[in-house]
Amino acid sequence: MRHFTSVHDIGNLDVALKEAFELKKNVFQYDAFGKNKTLLAIFFDSSLRTRLSTQKAALNLGMNAIVLDVNQGAWKLETGYGVIMDGDKPEHILEAIPVMGSYCDIIGVRSFARFENKQDDYEEKILNQFIKYSGKPVFSMEAATRHPLQSFADLITIEEYRKTDRPKIVMTWAPHPRSLPQAVPNSFAEWINATDYELVITHPKGYELDEKFTGKAKIEYNQNKAFEGADFIYAKNWAAYTDPNYGQILSRDRAWTVDSRKMALTNNAYFMHCLPVRRNMIVADEVIDSPQSIVIPEAANRVISAQVVLKRLLTDNY
């Protein structure tokens, strides 16, 4: 594996999951594996779980870890090509990237969709510039269209808690006061579609995702109907994908908030969310605080997903 940006890079899912569960038995069993190797984690956007879990995963492997907040303490970076740099951005990413690459062995990049240009977002221009110009293995810590480390952790969590061979997994849109990228729902759908599990996606009309990601999932506009018999509920907000409303909020309908009444329609489903979560917007207190909420174990598995990915990048490149 040279780079890690999607489920297509991880190879056989059963093998990857087996590796993850073996690692969970003792996260320090490869504590010298990354000796004298350096991870550079670059953040164009805010982070809590991704930052901490990725650093922890690197340290568990014996790696050095450098974290760079591009918007705090670093020069502002120009990312456009052919731009006359007479504004507030004194350094171009085309010089910055190879310099960063010279200081490390593996690069993690976090860069959200900007909702300024749909084509730019969905071409993953920032992430792909790092892949093209850094000369080092690159992995996504959430990009404009996907969040593969999160989705890998989500799948690990589902494997730990599922009670049937083919669980029904429902990803539901829920209201939010801000426009959020489609990266997490895109990625979650893509990873679950790589299994043989049943996936239902429910959202108001106008919130359809790119079919490249939703694939074989069933789209259901009636949330209550979607929840019936579900084994897992994965709640997430996203802004509109389809033109001409790309990046816009079309609804803040609180009727879509996941509450105990809706969870009662399920097969005693587990509740999942990538966090951070807006309580009583995305999910009611009584749901996220219930014994069926597995958001904390889900977040803890972020260390495992990152550690598997880093170990494979080290194995295949050094």
C-alpha cells in the first residue's frame, strides 16, 4: 500500500479486520516497528479524535510524530496554480509540500471540502498535490470526499458489536446548524458497501449523495420506515451534494433528530456517530447516553484503524 485514501487501498477487508483485532490484543507489540521513522500530520482543519488517535498510533509503533496546524503558526499557503501571490499567502503549497516531505517518512493530510467549487472538492486537489509532490507515502486524515480512517474504525466497531451475520445498518441524515461536508457519509457508505451487510440510507429529498459512494445501498426518504428492524443506526449530517445546491443547508427539520421513539422502531440497535455531535440536534440525550450508544468505543477504535494503516505503509514502503 503506497497511499491510503479509501477502502480500495486497504485490500481484503477480512484480512484488515483480522489484523486490527490482533493489534487490539496488544497495541505495543510492534513498538519498535517505526523506529527512526517520522510521521508528519498536517491539519488544514480542526481535529480532536483524528489528531490524538493518529499521534497515539504512531507512538505505539515507535515513530516520531510531528503535527503542523497550517492555519496556526505556519505561513498561509496558496493552493491555486497561476495565482499572482500579492495577497496574504506568502508561500505556495508547491514549494511547501516537497519541503515537508524532506522532514518525514509518512504524511497524513486533513483538508475538508471548501464548498467553493464542487469540482475542486471532488477532485481532492489538496490531498492529491501531497501525493504528487511530497515523494512520501500519504494517507488521508479526512479529505473533501472521504474519511477512510473513521470508516475503518466504524467497521471495526460494527464487527465487535454485531449479533447477526448480516446486520441491517442504517445511516440517517440529521439536522445541524452548519453546512458539513459529505466526506463521512460518503466514506461510511463506501466501506459498508464493501461488505455484504444491508445498508439503508435515509435523508430528506435533496440530500442525495454521489451514487459512486452510495452504490448498492437502499435510499429511503421515510426515516421511521428505514429504522424498522435496524441493528445499527449511524447518524450524520451533511450538506446538499446535488447541483445547484451543492454545500447548502436545505433543511434543519428537528423531526429528523434521532430520539428514543425512533430507536424503539429498531432491533434494539446500537447508536453510532463519528463525533463531535450536536446533542439534541443530531441525537437526543437519552439516546447518546443510553447503554446502546457505542460512540466512545467507536472513537477508541480510531487508534486501531490508524495503527493498522501506518504499519502497512511502513511495511510496504520501508
